[in-house]
Amino acid sequence: MSGLLELFLASTKIWGAHPVEFTGALILGIILGYFLSRLRYQSTIDAQKVHLAVKDESIKLKDAAIASASASAPRTNSGQSSVTSPAAEPIPTQSVPGQPKPSSEDPRFTDINARIVGQTNARITNELMNNRYKFVFNPENGRSKSLTFKANGEIADGRNGNEYKWRVTGGRLEILNDRNEVYSRFFILPDGRLHHTNDPDTQSIKGQYLEPAH
């Protein structure tokens, strides 16, 4: 307490001897403290703005992808997409140990869900037919190869026992092995890349992805 009192008395003496200089130094200190504080928190504010901008852009890309698929997917009289995947087959529902069973689809949304899945199937098929892909099959070390897809459901470049055939069903690309088993499964992103669903019933390395090779 005595130290603070001595400091106060010393400051009072300095202010009494040099009132203009002391007051100017005090005001300058306050202004400098304000700008330093603003500078400290401005980077956080800027980072939040960038984060929000990225989220907004992602939402716009998704909306544009849905709108594009809705406009470009050919329709039949029933309103369903007429584009089907080669080698598309019905897949029996399988229960995965430890996973909850899927609930029944709400009948109110049957038609719209069918349209969305049909449009997604059409978009994936169209992308596969018009692109060569860089397939990163081991994300841990970045190992990759080139993949191309034939219209008859076979894989052309990059074909082996694991990546042997393909089909599009349920809004997903499925890669089949040479035993006709689902080896990997992918969903499409707004920018055209395809990412592994990481479903537990797939046999391949999780985290795989395909990106169009330009």
C-alpha cells in the first residue's frame, strides 16, 4: 500500500511540475492502449468473417448444384429422372452390427426424395462419363492412380481386382470388385469431387476420394 501511495505522490509532483507534458503523456497512453487492444482482437474478428464467408460460399455451391441437377436431369412422365446407371441393381438392406436400423421413410416425402435421389444419380453418372479422375486410394500417404469409367459399367483406366466395375444407386457411386462385391462407396460434393462415405460395410481404405483431373 505504501508503494502505491509513494507512486501516487511522485506522479502528483510530476504532474504539478509539468502539467501539460504529464496530461499529454496520459492521453497518448490511453489512445495507444485502445489501438493495441483493437489490433489484438481485429485478427479474431477477421478470422470469424472469413469463416462465415466460407460457409456462405459452401451453401451457395450446394444450392447451385441442386438447381443445376434439377434443370439438367431428363424427366419421364412420372417426373422421375430417366438417367439410370449401368449395372444398377437393387441392393438388399443389410443390418450392420452395432448400427441402429434405418427408420421407415415418411410417406409425405416419398416423391420429393425419389426426385432428389434420381437427380443426384443423373449428375454422378454425367460427371463420370465426362471426366478422368485422380483416385487417391490411400489418403494416408497420398498414393493415387487415374480412373476412367465406361458407359457399360466397367472401369477402364485403373481397373484391377478391387476397382473392377461401377454403378450408381441411391445417390451414391459404388465401386465393385471382381467378385461383384461393394468395395467402396462415394458421395458427390458440390465442386464435382467424390468422397468415400466411410460406411462400415465397405472393404476399402476409408477417406478415399476422386477429383476430376484437369
